[in-house]
Amino acid sequence: MKLLVFGSGRGSNFQAIHKSILDGTLKATIAAVISDVPEAAILEYAREHNIPEFAIDKAGLERDDHEMKVMETVQQIEYDLVILAGYMRILSVVFINSLEKPILNIHPSLLPSFKGLHAQKQALEAGVKVSGCTVHLVNEVLDGGKILDQVCVRVEEYDTVTTLSDRILVQEHILYSRVVQDIIDGKILL
Ligand code: GRF
């Protein structure tokens, strides 16, 4: 299974996926990493590990024009599954359809609760006692595609956005690789 990864930031979920590949628990390969932020750490990590990486700067471009540039690059890449790992763009329907392969995303809440930005802050403000993370299919609705798997994380009295985010992130790193392997094994059907 060849993974095409999109990310805009530090890329810790991508690193976790790459480590699962290296230790043999995830039977996949990374086709390439694409970022809309040229200086993103996710690209630096890919470079250091000889993974094909492409920076397609979003600066100064309308969404449609940026997506067209991304598609030009994507067309040179062979892949089976798209992995969004902290990709801070809302994908247009046209772009989703032109990728032609399933697209996965990881979100730091138990969807359908707390969609969009600052999910951990939303959870704290709502006073929930359990939050977590979700891997879901991407469709045209923000954080609205089919839920593939979730992990719960307890919210403690002393939690801040940082402490809660950190504990959820630990679970994200385990969950994302597991879901991809479950797809490969046919345990999760897309
Ligand atoms: C993660 O919290 C993920 O759930 C959300 O964006 C963050 C990305 O972090 N979609 P990283 O770039 O993978 O470290």
C-alpha cells in the first residue's frame, strides 16, 4: 500500500506512521509527502529520510489555483491511499474527486463532537470527561466523513489545552498506523 501524505506542520503523525513502517508493524510505503508550507518540519523529516517531498507554497494563491498546482505534482506520483497528517486546508470537492483514492484524516476529538480548529479547547470548554481522537474518511463536509476508528482519552480536572493535546497526540500516533494496517488487512472496509 503506497501512501501519499499531506501535512502543513510538525508532522508528528507522519513520523509515527513512518516509524511503524520501519519497524514492520505497518506494511506500507511512503510514496511522497506534500506540503503547502515550504518550511514545514514534515518536509524536513522527509528530506532527512530520503522520502520524496514536494513543497507547493500556498502563499498568495487562491484555493483553486493552489489545488491545481498540487494536482500537477500528484499526477506524477503513484499511490493507493491519501493520508492527511495535519494538513491545514479544507479540500474542495473537485480536488477530493481528482485524487481518485480514499483520503484519511486524523482529528483530535471524538467526532462528530468538536469539529474544526482547536478541538481540544472545545472539549475542555464543553466540560466533557472523555475526549480522544478519530481517523475518518474525508469528504466535502469538514471532519464529516465516515468514522473509521477512535480512541478515548479521559479529561482530567487539572487538564489544560496543552496537557490534553499531548495525551491525545500519543494516542493519535498509535491509532493512525493501526487504522492503515487494518485497511490493508481488510478489517476496515472503505
Ligand atoms: C494533530 O493533532 C491532528 O490530529 C490534527 O493536526 C495535528 C497535526 O499534528 N489534524 P502533527 O503535524 O501530525 O504533529
